[in-house]
Amino acid sequence: MTQTADIAIIGGGIAGLSLAAAIGGRASVIVLEAEPELFHHTSSRSAQQMQPTYGPAPVRALTTASIPMVEAKADAAGVAIYLSRPLLWVHYDEAPDRFDDLLATVSGLTPIGADEAVRLLPALHRAPLVDAAIDLSAVEVDVPTLLAWYRADAVASGTAIVASSRVTAAERVGDLWSLTAGTETVEAPVVVNAAGAWVDRVAGLFGVRPRGLTPKRRTVAVAPASRQVDPRWPMASDVADLFYFRPRGETILASALEDTASEPEDAQPLDDIVQTVLQRVNAVTDLDLGTPIATWTGLRTLSPDTSPVVGFDDAVPGFYWLAGQGGYGIQTSASLAQVAAADLLGADHGLTGLDGVLEQLSPARF
Ligand SMILES: Cc1cc2nc3c(=O)[nH]c(=O)nc-3n(C[C@H](O)[C@H](O)[C@H](O)COP(=O)(O)OP(=O)(O)OC[C@H]3O[C@@H](n4cnc5c(N)ncnc54)[C@H](O)[C@@H]3O)c2cc1C
């Protein structure tokens, strides 16, 4: 069967669905997802944080713009989607320059010193801690609700969502792309590559130059602590990228921030990495984390400069990148989708603080 649309989006993760929602019926859209269910891969495996002081400059600007957008939606729905979860950057002596660099380059951080950090997060051992800074604007977000909203808004504006339809071939016929996706043929003048860890492979199907977008493993463990956990503690993140952890109810969600390159795949946790998570957090706290009650691994897909890759390809017509969201695809989703939708439609995105952001994300930079 042949279906037609103005825009075919490849990938039913947060990137693809937030874009379909932001287009909002101003063009006809079809979303093609390889898996039987939406959001099966990285989008449902995050740490659920939105942190304006985390990531490279364009990501920080997009995150700052996204937080009030999601909040406005929550207010209109009468739903609480955020928990205040300040981001406490903790500095040990492994990487002496990093803390100073962080304070010098990232606005929105308040230096508070090690004693205050331990007062705010009493599970931290005081002795090895050198310094700390806090981002009070960071929040924990209810990701399942956010994903459900993007999906509902996309469907309400007429988006067709076709699951179990992996795009395996593409051909330019006149001014249209003709895609083979499972048993479907889809024709559209514009295709959006929102395929997460598969983006460079999808580009190859279109004869588009890959941009060095590398999937990297990251594992999270949720474990009980042997001391009482206050669910309101901030999230602690090591400046040297050795660990982060935060309360998840009365348990602890933690990661050792591994960064191992991977093939695009359905990534699964490895025992030695889970043990490293527990060891690193236990070494700097009195949490004494026990056997995890849940673990998961996802692939963060990063460009060579760690900022997303967004915009029309500079060589191949009708091919749009919405890729390389790395560890920031939740926190940037609302504003990035609005910026990309406006770009695709030749409209103004209307967001403040994002002038020039598309130039910074251009696929032509690689
Ligand atoms: C452990 C971990 C913690 C994280 N924590 C956070 C956080 O706290 N905050 C934050 O902002 N971000 C976080 N992230 C990053 C965030 O989860 C990702 O940036 C985001 O989910 C990427 O979304 P996506 O839609 O690009 O990818 P995905 O969710 O992987 O979606 C891509 C989809 O494309 C489909 N696809 C691939 N190839 C094809 C094809 N040929 N045809 C059709 N469909 C195809 C796939 O099946 C997949 O469903 C974290 C990531 C990890 C791994």
C-alpha cells in the first residue's frame, strides 16, 4: 500500500513525536517506527532530568527554553509534571581544572562550597569533597507523561503513526522520496531523520553523507540504600563525570557515566558496569547501595562536538536531520521540536533566547 504525506519522519522516539506534535497539522505527517511500540529505545531509558547547566551551549539554551514550555502545558492540563531537583555539581580532586571551567563557562550556577553541599545532601562524605556548585533551576520530569503528550498532540493534529515499519530503502523519484518501510511504501517530498542511534545508517539509505553520529552506552541502576533517603535531595553529579545519583522515591538512581561506543542496537546492562555504579556511589557516600531493583542501558547518540545535528542536508534535497541529541534529548525536546518545525515550514519559531541556534546545529558543520 502507498501512503503519501508532506513530511515523513523516520523514528518514533521523543525526537520524532515531539516534532510531529510541534508541526501541529500545518503539514501532513507520517511517522515510521521500526519497533512494534513507540519509545522502545533511548527515549524510555533516561534519567528523567532537565538541567539547564548540563551540556554544550546550544543544549543549555534549548533546555532553558524547554522547561517553561513543558510547564505551560502541565499547567493547562492541571498536572504536575516536574519535581524540583536541583543539580549539585560535586568536585573532587580527579580533575582540578574542570570545576573552575564549569563556573567560568556555564551561567546559572551558584558556588556553595563543600560544607553546604553536605548539608543539602547529608549522604555525601565530607572529607574527599573539595568544592560544589548548585543549579536550582533543574527539574526531574515525568517522562512517560511527556511522551504521552507528544504522541497525543501528534495524533490530534492528524499525524499517521505506523509502527513495525523499519525504513529499509529510499529512492528519489522526481520531487518525492519513495520509502520502503515494512509492507508500506511512503511518498513524501521531505523526510526527517529522527532515528536515534540509527541516524547515520538511515542517512546511508538516502545516499547522504554520515556525520559521525556515534551511539554511546550509558547504564543506570536503581538500588536501595542502607540509610534513610530523603526524596527531596538534589541530584549529585561529579564534575569529572565519574558518577551521578539522585533519589528515586526512597531508593537511589545512579550511573557511572560510561561512554562506550556501540553499534545501534537494543542495548542491555552489563554486570561489571552495574557494579562500578554501586562502587563509585558507595565510595563517596554513606548510602551503602545494595542489589539493584532495576537496571537499564540506553544509547546516547553524539555528534563530534556533542551538540545535536538539525537542519536540511546541504547536499541531498528533501533530507532533514533531527539527530545527535546525546544525553539531552528529553530536556531539549520541546524547544528543539518547535525550532525544527518552524524551519521545515519556513516559519518563525517565536522562541526567545534561541537566535542563531540552528546555525550552531547545522549538519554542514561536519
Ligand atoms: C541512561 C540514559 C540517561 C539519560 N538521561 C537523560 C536525561 O536525564 N535528560 C535528557 O534530556 N536526556 C537523557 N538521555 C538522553 C535521551 O534519552 C535521548 O537523547 C533521547 O531519548 C533520544 O531520543 P530519540 O528519539 O532521538 O531516540 P530513540 O528514542 O532511540 O528513538 C529513535 C527511534 O528510531 C527508530 N528507528 C531507527 N531506525 C529506524 C528505521 N530505519 N526506520 C524506522 N524507525 C527507525 C528506533 O526504533 C527508535 O524507536 C539519557 C539517555 C540515557 C541512555
